[in-house]
Amino acid sequence: MARSVTLGGERAGFARQQSWITYALVTSLALNLALAAFIIVRLVSSSSANDTATSVAIDHRAWYAVFTGKDNFVGHISNLKSDEMDMQDIYFLTFSATDANGNAITNAKPEDYRPVVCKLGSSQCDRFFGPRDFIRINRSDVQYYVELRNDSPIVKAIIAFEGASPAPSQPRPQPKPSS
């Protein structure tokens, strides 16, 4: 009879141990699911917050230098969203080797080249494809952009190029997004 009590006691101890393991597993599973749900909610809410940001405050009258991986532009930012940037009154620098009369130097040395301001769409800079003075840039292509002071050398060169203090173009109607 003592033997049956011992076996019953072992069974009860085994049952208590199994109950404790089950409790620990269920608790661990519940905590992991709660943590996963928290992480998913945070990721979804942060990405949707970035997607719904429609614009950033900028001064449409200021000159900005925009640096991409391939090109650099100076102009007025007319629209700035989380995924794209629109610019107008766009200028860029190119280099030219010309003599005092403006004639091209045939065998130019590196020291003969001087920076030249070109306006996007002008006949002297864009002879082949003739773009309008408007550009839309994917924000993912923008390395950085900076607002320029009115006394910066490039702004002074633009003013000299235009012959007077350039007023920014009126914001153009935004093209409808392609579907």
C-alpha cells in the first residue's frame, strides 16, 4: 500500500511540474505575441506618418542649391513633399574655356576653364532638347539641399546673368500625378 501512495505522489508531482511548464510556455507565447504586435503597430504607424506628410515649409522666394548624385541645381523650390521636390527658375554651373572675346579656346588647359551659369531651357545651354524651366526630382535622389544667402557667389552670378534681381516665377499649377 505504501508503494501505491508513492506512485500517486510521483504522479501528482509530475502533474504539477507539467502544469508549471505549460503555464510558462503559454505566458512566454503571449508575451512574444504582444511584443510582435507592438512592433508591427509602431512600424506601420511610423511609415504611414511619413507617407502622409504632404509638404515641408520652405521659402518660395529663396534660392536653394540642390545636390543629387549626378547633378547640382540652383533655383526656387516650388513644392516639397516627402517623395518629390519641384523646382523652377533653375540654373546650373557648367565650365567653359573661352578667350576674352568669348571664342572657344581650341587647346584649352585646365586653368583656362571658368564656371559659367546656365539657365535650364535657355538656348545657349539646352540646344538639343529645350526643356521648360521646371523640374521634378525624386527626394530619394536628393543628397541634400541648402538655402543660399543673397550675397552668395552663385546668386550674384544668377543676378548678373539675368541683368537684374530675379523675381521668382509664379508657382505653376502642379501636374497631375500619373496613374
